[in-house]
Amino acid sequence: MVRILTRLDKECRPIDHRLFPVLTNVILDKLGVKQYLADSGVIVSMNQLFAKYNLGQIVRHRKHPFRGVVFDVDPEFANTEEWYESIPEDSRPAKKQPFYHLLAENDHSFYVAYVSEQNLVADYSGEPVEHPDIPDMFGPFQDGQYPLHFQLN
């Protein structure tokens, strides 16, 4: 399954990154994989299977002046309630969406950020992120993103 999704990702993303979830859903449906996964209890809905952004992709926050490299994704909120409650109520994101762990930077510092999908946009500036921990997880910046040091099996 991971090989299928990895291959689909590799083939579809250069064409148009927005097509990946659509094409993958169609292909998985035709192969009967969606029903198999649902029957086995692996997923509740196909929305939980896909995150909009990839590991190694550069994203920026919609409202705040920072950007970062995705290094992990939670299918839905998986931080503490204390963290969630610290966000002003009128700005709190929905919990039932992917949340991304970013190696983030702004004009003054480097840090790790935890951000909901609704608050991110892809960064197509072509500029690398300079976070000092990037070499620990990723290869050199190329084609607007950072490749992982390892391949998924």
C-alpha cells in the first residue's frame, strides 16, 4: 500500500499537486482498496488517509510570518489540551484535520511549530529554509523541497 501511494505521489505531484488526492482516491476506489481499508477498520473516511502537504515540502503560515519544512504529520490533533486551550477561542482550528510538525523559521529565530492544515499554504518561493536541524532529516534542497534521507519501503 505504501509503495502504491509513494509511486502515485511521485507521478502525480509534478503535474499538479492538487490532483494527487483526487487521482489517488479514484485509483484506490477502482482497485477496491478503499472498501478493504474501511472494512478492516483502518480508516473511518478517506479524508483521514491523505494530508495535503508532503514530508520535505516547504509551507508558510496563512496568518503569521513564518515558514517551515514538514517533518511529520498527525492525521488529526495530537497535542495537549493545554496547548489547544492556549489558542484564542476565535482562532482555534478544528481538531479533526491533519496537523503538521514543521522545522520553522521567521526573521529572528528557528523553532519547531505544530500547525493545522487550514492554517498552511504551500510556499513556492523556491527559497530554502535555513533551520539548523534540516540536515539531520533531509538531503540538500532541490526542486523547491527537501528529500528525505531514507526511502519508504
